[in-house]
Amino acid sequence: MKVQQGDSFRASAFGIWMRFGQRGLEFKFNPWYDSEDGRFTFVGQGNYFPRRGSIDDPFAARGGYGRGPWTTETDAERSSREDDPRNPRNHSVHTVQAGESLTSIARRRKGLRVSDLAWLNGIDPKKRLRIGQRLMLPHQQFLDAGRDARNKFLALAYYQQTHGGRLPPNPANPPSLERQILDSNWRRETLNGYDFQIDVIDRPRITYGTVSQTNKPKRSRRLQARAGGADRRPTDDGGHFWAARFDGPLVRFNHFAQDANFNRGAYRAMEDAWAAHRRAGRSVFASIKPYYSGASRRPYKIVVTWSVDGGRRETRTFWNEAKGKPRGAK
């Protein structure tokens, strides 16, 4: 299999994190690891190597143990490593133009902090730049690889912490930290006869129950107006998973940012059908499963399954968009 340049960047960056960890463009020292193969270990595992120059280990500062990760490394040696931002492969040279500052130059790269750019070039971030001054500017690919490696490192550490030290099926590509946290540790709440499974950021991941009716529906305009939070769109309504006419509970997690056309169209037609069954004395059991992108509070689709009097199940997928299913969506 041919390895592309981007793959080698990511493999190198992931190796950095597995051995030492990384913060921005700088390394953080991790004394616990196997010196033979460089594999990262947790505290109490493998061998312990104090930080070079430690007061507990004065010989290490002089390189008394020979070549190894605890010996003094020259700038030339360090900058020649594939994983160092000062390696010419990992940066371009930017010539400062009139009116430019570290802040404006750092904005050329996603996720590059001014402090990291200053550190890389060995300059005081508070001083003005000179016109014509030459600065090392990391390639976006290098920064992305480091960020990806950091996220994988954290995800792998969290997985082992929550799985008794076991590795995931594919350690090189563990489930994201966001996914591990949001897809577990749900709590259950039952209100007005409806069960809600709610994740750690207070989003319902599935809700189900027997559809009831009430002659005195109650609404909360405040909760409807706040549904979706910062992820709400100008074209959204404050919708309900369980409508007011079905005695839906007046709590935040029964509300979501719902596209107005979707809310007043197909979704309402389904609810009208449920209401007709209830008026006819038939029982309707339904489950509603919202799907989210990352940590967004606005579901991008809703999958509803229901049955009448315990009969055949029906399932419908509703896309939370004005024109239904987006192109390319699955």
C-alpha cells in the first residue's frame, strides 16, 4: 500500500503523542515509557526516566547516560527531526510586510496561536515585527496532523481509562473523545408517561412512550424560544418531541430547534394521524430518535417509529431542513 505524505505526517504526529504528548507546537515530558521501542505507558508501567536536568538526576543533564530521550539534544539535532516544526519540511518562510503583526500572520493558519508562532521563531510576542523580517510559518498540514494526533491520544487514554486498561479494536484510530463521552453515560427520565434517554449535555438521544391526549395542552413560549441554543437557525420553530396536545412535558429536553416547514408540514401530518387514532380509541406507541452532528443541540434528522394497537411498525425519517433530505445525506 502506498503511503501518502499526509499519512506519514499523521503517523509521525501520532507517534509524538504516544511517546511524549504535545501542546500546540511544544512537547510535554512524559517520564513513563519503554526506552527500547518508545511506546507510551501510564504511570507505574514500563520504565521511569526523570526529566533531563532534574535535581534528582544531575547526571542526566550532562548526558551521562549516553544517547537517549533523556540526554541533552542540540538545536540542530532537534530541528532535523521529522516531527519538529523547525524542520524545513514542516514550515514555509514568511517575509513580514508593512502592517503585519504576529496576530495577522497566525491567522493564516487554522488553529495556530500567536504564542506558538512566537515560540517557534524565538521572538517576544509583545514586540513589533520589522518589515522584511523572516518568520517560520508552519504548514497547515503539519498543524492538522498534530491536532489530529492530540485528539487521538486523548481519545485513546479515555478509552483505556473507561475500559479497564484495554485498547480499542483499532488503537491507531480510536473512537473520538466526543463520541465516547456523548454516546455513553445517559440518564433516564420519565415524565408524563414518556421515557427520555438524555446524554451528558442534556440532549435526548431517544424518547418513547404511549401517546396520550389532553384537553388542556400547555406550552412554554420561553422554552420554545430557547430551543436549539446557539445552533438554532433563523428559520426554525421551537418544536416538541411530544406535542402539547399529547401532554408533552414542559422541560427543555422535550423541545428542539425544528425547521418551520418541517414542523408545520410532514411532522404535523404524522401527529394528526396519531391524534385521529387516539380519538377512535386506539393505542399508539412511538419512539423518537434524534440524530446530532457532534455536540450540536440541533438534530439534523429525526427517525420516528410507531405502531397502532400493537400492530405493524411504521418508520419515517424526517430531515430537519426546509427541503427535506440534503443532497448526499445518508
